Amino acid sequence: MIYTNVIRLSGNLTTLEIKSILNSSDNVIHLSVTESEVQQKDYRKINKVLKVLKAIPKFSCGRLYLTFEGYYWTPLEIYEIKEIRKYVQGLYKREPNLFYFLSPMAGNNFTIMRCLFRNKRISSKGEQTLHNVGVDLKIATKIVESFIKFSQCHDNVSLQSQWVFNNLMPTEFFAPVCEWLGLEKELVTVS
């Protein structure tokens, strides 16, 4: 799935306007969550977009590119910022199918996913800071299972299988999970 048009949502778009963006098969919705929304744990804007995406599941797989604005002052990655981590964790609790909708473009789905995993900063002689994201296999398994279940409920199995194979299997996060779930052979035959 390669999308060429990234359309940034601005203001309060209506449900029809959001659906019209998704009418073209190469459009991705770029939704930027503000620092204020993160601090207040305001999910209204993203809930509105997710509601539209859930209403048309066959056309919404990998179509949401999620970013956070207002954090340019820090050199930290979003998964290192405590308030963003909490926001994403709250969002994932509200919408367990979140990763069905998130775009793999530029690793967006994995960047958001890292907010759910353990995260530590490691310093080497006080000069260089490395980031160590510990993969939580329980969460990773839950993400893959919910993705598959959501796809199956909406008769989107071949797309789901291809997406998992192309976007999750090659990563260090999901190869062991997919193998443990017995998905590897099944996905190879579908692709």
C-alpha cells in the first residue's frame, strides 16, 4: 500500500469532508494532535476521524498519519515524552483497533506503537544518549490479534493478510509475534 497524497486535516471538517478525502485510494489523512489536546487528554478530534474510518473499514486500513505538534522545542522522540505516551495509551484503550488505521508511511505506526512499549534512556559516559524501546510481546500480540479480528469482521482478510505481511512481519517487533501466532505460513500463501 503506497499512498501518494497526504492531506492534512485543518479545523473542524465534517464527516462528509473526511469521507471525501478517503474516496481516492491514494489519500492518507494527516491528523496533528496539539500540545493542548495532549495535556487535556482531549480525544474529540481524533475520535471523529476514527468514527469515519471505522464506518468504511475496507477503505481505511493504513490511512491515518498521526503526528503531535507543539513539541518542536525538545530533541526527544514522541515516545520519550511522558504526556504523549499517556495520551497514546489512553487513545489505544479507547480504540483497540487503532493500528488497523495507522499508516506505515515513514514508520508512523511504529513510532506511535513505541508509546505503548517500555522506554529507557541509556547514556554512554554522559555524552551520547541512546534510546532503548523494550518491546512488550503481550501488547504486540494484542495489536496483531485485534488487527486480524477487525479485518475478518469486515471481510477484509486478504488486505489484512497482505498488510500484516508487508508492514509488520519485517520488523523486530512483529516477526516473533506473527511466528508465535502461526501467521507466517498463512501469510506467505496469501501474499
